[in-house]
Amino acid sequence: MIKKYFAALLLMMSMMAPAYAQSIDSMVTVQQELKERLVQLSTADPADKLFFEDVLRRKNDKIRADIELQLQDNPSVKGLDGVVRSEMTLMGNLLKLSHQDLVELTKAVRKAKGEEKDDLEFAAQKRLGIMDVYYEEAFKTLSWGETLNIDFTKEKTAILKELTNRADLLSNIIHYLESQKSDIAKRMQYASAEKKEILTQNATNLTERISLMIASLEVTTALMEQNNIDITEYKQLIFSVTGDINSDVLDISVAYGLTEEWVTRFKDWAVENAPSIIVKLIIFAVILWITNFLSRLAKSAVKRSVSHSKMKFSKLMQEFFVSMGSKFVMMIGILIALSQIGINLGPLLTGFGVAGVVIGFALKDTLSNFASGMMILIYRPFDVGDLVDIGGIVGKVNRMNLVSTTIKTVDNQNLIFPNNKIWGDVIKNVTIETERRVDMVFGIGYQDDIEKAKAIFTDILESHPAVLKTPEPMVKLHTLNESSVDFIVRPWVKTDDYWDVYWEVTETVKKRLDAEGVSIPFPQRDLHIYKHEA
């Protein structure tokens, strides 16, 4: 246990200690070993290559770190330029071997099938990633050569040529994979459920491969751009495949190229699909025209039906059925028209359902009015043209819908009531009955003849043409008030004659009582004053 703690302590101390570069002689010795391992790598079996290459790379990473430190501490040290030259040669050989390995893997992929093909494709993609690292290290080595004034012109030219060929190869592979992915998308529309699962998996594999190719292309184009090579074409490809908006899109040449490509694609698409699109639009317009005609026809038919129905629908219910009949036909026609131009109605209807839930929460007050309107429609407490008293407001119902009701007051004002305010309050329908009783109270003096007054009231009611004989009018002594003896006078009239009878009977009573010598007293009090002697 003590030995383990001691070893861990030594490891921590070594990590905290400052890093120092190896001597040039040590670097040369290691590089000589790497050359031998490179020869071993080139002749090894394919199964052992990855192992030998991994060992070589780890040792070389240590050498490269030492070179970086040496360049920072003392770039003029003797022999460092030779180490950098050897490193440049090593990187060139590694790239050459990697390229050969990639060619062999590509050939094997074409011949293989099933899981073997998947394994080989994975190995090829891994090789591309390793080559990305080698290219970056090669350009880093070129920068070291510039620091040490080493002429690497030949090597740089060769690597830039390889990068250009590599970018072309990667772009062609990406185009090919994209076309395969597009073919799978077309097949998905007509494939069975079992086949769709296989196609979906294939599409996922292609997407992963395209992502890896794009990553390699981005590394390659970044190195090319650092060396002033035009990469506009590759930037356009990366943007068109990934759709990622970055600073490259702001490049005028890239933006122009993308625009030109989109315009070309649109022209090709328009030429190829214009005839079918025109036919579909004509069919769409014809269906809408027929739907509009049928909608108006249904509206007229429903209107005649509900207006002549024996059920005596209210105005609101009539308008509701007329509106729903017309809109239902229109909605069915629009759905049929949309299906004819290739729109899938399943997701569309699902979207309407989700939108309905969201809108329902957002418009809960409006929906409350709608629900109240439905209750008014079903229970019919009043109808258009009825005189109502709602919330202390008396007026005639002018218009009704499922959200609000318009009341026209007796002084010709239009008041719009939300239906939930109406349904949640007391509704007094004045004109729902055809007959009404007019309640009036008249008072006479205590000194007047009660029977005479009663006969006068009865005669006035019997002689008025608008007072109904049945039910019989009522004239009764009602109250012995403080200043008068009060009679209740209650004739029955047609609802439309209510106010005419009220005003005319009141006027006639005043004239007859005056003519007959019957007084109409006003409130009065007798005041008795008592005087006390001091």
C-alpha cells in the first residue's frame, strides 16, 4: 500500500515539474527508430498495421512536442533543422501509406457485403480521420521549416496538390451519398412498414457517413484556405448539405455561388414539374369553385329547411345551422382540393388539433362566450325581436351570434353584450308571452265614495278597446294609505298594446275622476300646535 502511495506521489511531482525538450541527439535516435518502424508498418499484415501505426504515432507525438519546446527555447541549436527535415519526410511517408491504405479499403468496400462491408466502411472513415491529423501536422512542420529557413517548397507544393485532389474526392463522395439519401427518401413514400425500417436505418447510416466526410472536407478546406487556394465551391457544398449559417455565407463569392445554384435548381425543377403543377392548380381551382357553389346551395337549402321547420327554431339556431351547413361543405371541399395537389392531410389535421388546444387556452374568455351562446341557442330564453331586460338594460334584441348579443334600447342605442354576461345574469323576456297584465295603482281621498270610484275604474277598462275581456280585468281596494285610499287596477292586454293601454288608462282616470268630483289626494299631514302657559 505504501509503495502505491509513493508511486502516485512521484507521478504527481512529475506532472507538476516543468517540461524540458530532449537533446538533439536523443531526437535523432528516436527518429531513426521511427524510420525502422515505418518500414515495419509498410510490410505488416493489414490486421497489425493499426497497432504498429498507433505505436509510431505516440512516439512521434513526443518528438513533435520536443521540437515545439526547442523552437521556443533555442531555435538556433545545432541539428534542429535536420530533425525538422526528418519529421517532414516522416509525415510525407505516413500520408503516402495512408493514401495507399485508403485506396485498398475503398476497393474492398466495393466487393464486400453485409457486416463485412460496414466494418470496411468504418475503417475507411477512420483512415480519413487519421489523414486529417497527418495533414495538419504536415502543415505545422512546414511552419517550423519557415522558422528555421528550411526550403520546403517542393514538399509544400506536393501536399497542396494532394489536398486539392482530396477535396475533390471528398466532395464527389458527399454528392454521391446525398444522391443515395435522396433515392431512399423517394422510396420511403411507397415502401411497406417493414421496408421503411430498413430504409430508415440506411438513411441514418448515410447521414453519419456524410457528417464524417463533411468534417474531413472542413479540415481540408481550412488548410487550403490558409494557403490562399480558392475553396468557394467546397464552402457552397458544405452549406448546402449542412445548412449551417456561418461567416462563410457572408463571403460574396460563396453567396453568389449558392444563389446561382439555387436558381439553377429552381429552373430545372420548374421545367420538370411545371406541367403537373399547372394541372394540379387547375384541379385545385375547379374544386374550390365547385365547393363554393355547393356551399351556397347548401346554405340556401338549410335556410329554407329551418325556417319552415315545425320545430320553430330560434333566429340564432337558424343562423347557426345555416352557417355550419355552409362552412362544413366548404371545409370538406378545401380538404379534398388540398389532397389533390399532394398535401398529406394527416399531419395537417394533427396540427389543427394541436393549434386548437393552444388557441383554446389563449382565447378562454371567447370560448366562454361561445359556450354561453350555445346554451342560449339550446334553451332559447329569447330570440331576435324580443324585448328583454338584461342587467337592468331594457331593449329589443337586434342581432345574435354565438359570441355576443346586440340589444337596441328604447332610446335607440345599440349595446353589445358578451354572451357569458347574459347567461350568468337574470334574463327577463318581456315579449315572450303574447298577453301581459298592466299593473296600475290609483288613490282617492278618504272622504270620497269607494263604490263610485270602483265603478269609474271598471267602466274605463270595459270601454277601452285594447283591454281583453278574458282574463277579466281586476279592480280592487288595495291599501288604506296615509293620505289616500289606493285601488289596484289590473287589465290584461296584448303584449304589443302594453304601454298604449298604460298611458291611455292613466290619462282617462285623471280626467274622469276630475269630472266626477272624486279627488286624487297628495301626501299631507295635520300639524297640531299646543300652547302651554308659563
